[in-house]
Amino acid sequence: KIMTELQEVEFQLLKTFVEFCEKHNLKYFLVGGSALGAVRHQGFIPWDDDVDVALPREDYDRFIELGKKEFTGDIFLQTYETDPNYPYNFAKLRNSNTTYVEATYCFTQMNHGIWIDIFPLDGVSKKSGKVYFAMKYKLFRVWFRMWLIYPRCATRRPRKWWWPLDILLDIFMYPYYVWNINHHMNKRIDRIMKKKKYDECYYVANLQGAWFGREIIKRELFGEGSKAMFEGMEVMIPEKYDEFLTAIYGDYMKLPPENKRCAKHHTKGADVHMSYKDYKKNYKKW
């Protein structure tokens, strides 16, 4: 199986991430489509366009603190602290010599290099019973606040043909932008997510994952992890990966219909050989 040029760059970022975690004895897991790819394809899902990894909160926080000192050059660790206009409470490891401009953030002045996503895993419940309402409420609190800081108004230019709508949206969103001065709202989201410790909980979750309630997983499914091969490299996936992938995807070994086999990110520009800064100067596509 041949990787696309985009996947080649992402694989090198994943390799850098894995080596860093092994060097510092940090526990991590491939999650989402990357875990599915490791099991079903022994690498990338052929049409996938990103990599998702996650670390238990304590390991994640250590990764961020250590990574901020090490990843300061062409490989850049992006958080809301290292890149002020970046909106999320999870991190991205980016190759600054490349370009991948997500349509959603095409007007946001931040690092637009090709990336892999790095999520924290947080505790959501110490109980083993049916407490899904409380857990989903916690998910809602995180997602609602993330949505409020999603459009980074005042950090982007109005679009050429949509400027009246963009200005109205900016007026509506501006109070939330002001409220997030000094990343107040990001820090509040962090406090919500960190309230229960991963190691003390029966249920844990990637609270910022794409699958919402399906992301609430028994901690034992992650366990100490299982080894798997990903494009010829040994990686860690959840220990009980069959139960984990079934909880997220159902019959995960069944391929989706051909019309569903497509990348999930929309781009305003991509180049594996040119930095996002040079791309913007040369093409001015965003």
C-alpha cells in the first residue's frame, strides 16, 4: 500500500511523536480512524487525511510541558498557549515547512502546517452504573464552550463576497472573543475536563473527540495498550481494541460504501513542499 504525499508527512510526524513518547516514558494510544487503520489496514485508512493520538491526562500534560521546550523549530507543538489564535484545548504537532489550510480556519492567523492531532484522555465517572446523563452533560459543557470560541473573530479578515455576513457574525461573537482574553475560556474548559482524574475513573473519554457520547469508554479498554503495526512502525493502540473500535464504529471491519470513502477535512490550500507562510505569499488563496 502506497501512502499519499500528505500521509507521508503525517507519518513522519507520528514517528517523531512516538519516539518522543518512548524517550520520556509517556503512555499513548492511536485512537479514532488511526486505531481503526492500524487494525484493519495496518496503517492509514487509504482515504484518511489525518492522524489521531491520545494520552491519559497526566501523560498529556507532561507531553505538553516537555514538548514546548523541544518542538520549537520546523516541527511545532501547537496549543492555545504556543499559538495565541489557535482555538482548541487539544494539541497539534505541525510541520511548519508544509501547508494544509483547513477551510474553517483559512482567515485565522496561526500555523497552518500539516499536522497530527494529540488529545488528552480525561476521567468522566468513578461509577460503573448508568450515569450517562451526567457524563454527556460534561461533554456538552466542553463542546458548548468550544463552540463559543470556534470562530476566532477579530483575528481574521471578512471574506470578499461574504463580508456583510462575516461582520454580523463577528459582532455577535465578539463578546465571547473578549471573554476569552488571556484564554479565559480555554482555561475554564481545561478545569472542567481535569475535574476527575483519569486513573481514578471507571469511565474516561476524549472529551473533544468527534464521536461525542461514543467517546465515553471504560478505562479498562485502554489499559496498558496493545502493540500494532502502522505502516511498518510499531505503535500502541487500546489494549481491548476490539471492544474499543466496536463501541465507536460498530462492525468496524466492514468497509463503508464507496461514496463514503473520502477525506473529512476541507482545505483552502495544501502543499507538502512549501511552508504555509510562503504559500500564502505566493498564492494568496486565503
